[in-house]
Amino acid sequence: MAQHSSTPYPLVIVGSGPAGVSAARAYVDAGGPGPVLMLTSDVDHPYERPPLSKELLRSTAEPEPTVLDELPDAVELRRGVTVTHADLGARTLWAAEEPIRFERLILALGARPIPLPDVEADAEVHLLRSFADARRLVTSAGHARSAVVVGSGFIGCEAAASLALRGVETTLVTPDEVPQQRRLGRAAGERIAEWLSGAGVTLRTGVRVSGIEAPRTIHLDNGVTLAPDLILAAVGIEPGGGLLEGTELTVHEGRVVADEHLAAAPGVWVAGDASRARHAVAGRPIVVEHWGDALAMGEVAGANAAVTTVSVPDAAAGQSSALAHEADADEGALRSWDQAPGFWSTIGEHLLKHSAWGDGHAAARLVERPGSFTVWYADEEDRLVGVLTYNADDDAARGRELVAAGAAWSEVSGDLRGELRTDADA
């Protein structure tokens, strides 16, 4: 039941993705006072997003979301609601011109896909982020004989393989020489390229889209023109923290800055794609954009919100108070964000596992064995900052621990068996 607008909710969560749902559950499990209000612009009940570019797109069945377990009874979910602005000093959000007051706030704002530039207004270009996006994409794929996917990040590679496996003649366009080269290095990119080609995807690498005409004509910067039945743009995301520009919070490139407890200000926490938080183990702010990391961050934010005591201004009396004096918690009771980031990606029939801090590497070393490979990533000081594996679960588990420990490359190199490539381009 909705509260009277003058009565603050003990907790408001903005966002119903993995970070928001995880935060709600952790908050309730930790005994945080209710009720909790969750606001989301999504029209569907919270669902798993990873299948959207894989199982759901690959299937010819009517698309259905993989719905997450029910939210706790203390959580009121409002779908299809967009928060338009915030006054954090007054502890108030506005959605559809309705003021919503809160004592605690968790921002799990997520991100939206970046549209391609130079696209005619009536051109039919799909984006993929929500189940509604996926439903439209699957419907189009059901009538398509050909498709072009623009972008070779994980979403682009997963979607291209899925489209090809459902029988659509698929082309992937990327400015990189091999898919994922900037993130994962050349060696990993070469193997991903082999997987995509094996699934039936045609690769057009080292080229960019110069423009798209309605309804579906793509012009590449090498002079080639493509006219597929379906176009999917997967060229990156724009984090949703821009909503907080101009507030008391610090926002960096669309992401809200937070400490290792995921507090962006007293009584305000962040989690997920739209956060730039200090990682307790890495010792520096990092950015993560994956499902499992969002779950972990949401759990920390929710648990910390539950053990934090807040005081709010009395709106009826016209009071306001500084954010710095509105929240208090026992430092020892607070949880830190300390889980090493990582994720899985399925490209066709191939499962990759990746653990990394996500802010780049100076060298990549490939260890290749029959039917498997591992790429170890190191920084300028030869410390391990990432590991990527295919069919090498022992390396994946060990690598995650070594990355979290900031281990030196020498702790790995002496144990390697198989072919080792040590150049910086691996």
C-alpha cells in the first residue's frame, strides 16, 4: 500500500535490475525497517537479463522473460515509473510530478544502450537492454533472412552467434581487427572470431558504420553498402547517473561516485552499472558492468542501508538539513565491496569466464592447451589484473584468487604447461 506523500519511506530503491533486487533482499534480510519502495521505468516484473542475447534470442519460441523470485513482502514495486529529478537535501524524488520522500536511498540506475550516430529518423535499428527490447528483436528475427550486428562487445558477439544459430544470415561489423580486442587482447579476439565464423557469422572487421538510411540500409566507411532485414546496434552503454548531475552527489561520466561501503553520501548508496565505487581490495575506484557484480554490489548496499540510522528534515515544518548530518552507522557493522569482479559469457556454444578489475592491462599472456585456453593479464608492474578462461575451470578459480590478491605474474609463470605467448599483443 502506498504511503502518504508527506510520510517518508524508510528506503526507496531506484531500479529493478540485479543491483536493485539484490539490494532490496539484503536490506530486508538484515532487518531494515519497512516498507521499501522500488521504482523502475521497466514495465516488466524483475527478470534475468543475461538470457536476452543468448537463449531467448536463439529460440524460435514465443519469448518469455526468466522472472526472478518474488520480492520480499515488505517491498512495493512500481513499474513503468521514471524518476525525473531529485532533491537529496529534502530527501525527495519526483516521478510523474509526484513527490516521493525517503529516509534512505539506493540508486541502482543501470544503463541504456548507446544509439548509433548518423541514423535517419525512420530507420529500423534495434537496441538490446530490456525484455521489451528483446521481444521486439525476436519478433523481427522471426521474419528475417539476414541481419547485421554493429559492435563486437559481449552483447554484440553473443547476439550475432544467437542469430546465426537460429538460421539468420548474420554479419558482424566492428572497427576492431578482431572482436573484443580492446578489452581482451588479440589472442582471445582471434579465438572469438573463430567461434563466430564457426557459427556462421560473417565478420567485417576494421570498418565503421558511416550512416544508416531508412528503412535498413547501412553504409560502411570502406564504401560497402549492406541492406539486411534486421539491424542490431550493440556499441556500448550510457550509465544512468546523469539524473544526479547538479545534486550533492559526485557524478563522473554518468556514474555516481561512492566509497567502499557503496555510500555516495550519508543515507545514499549506489550499486551496479551507474556507480563508480572504491573497491576495498583493489584500493581504487573501479567500474563494473556485469550481472554478477551488480548482484554483489546490491547486496552490500542493501545490508549497509539496513544498519544505518538516519534522520530526515521535517517537510511540514519547512526544515532542511545537510546530508552530512543525516546518517549514522557503526563502522564495524558496515560491509565493504570486496568481491573480485567477474562474469561469464556464452558465445554460441562456447563459455568464457573472466575475472578482472576492468580498468585495462599492459600485457596479455596466452596459455593454450588442447580444447582450452587461458589468458593472463598483467599491469605495468607485472601484477595480475585479470584472467580469461575457456574450458579451464582450475585456472578460472585460481586466477580469481590471484587477481584479488594482487599477485605477481611470477606466481603463475613457473607452473605453466603448454604453449605460452608472452608478447604484449596476446
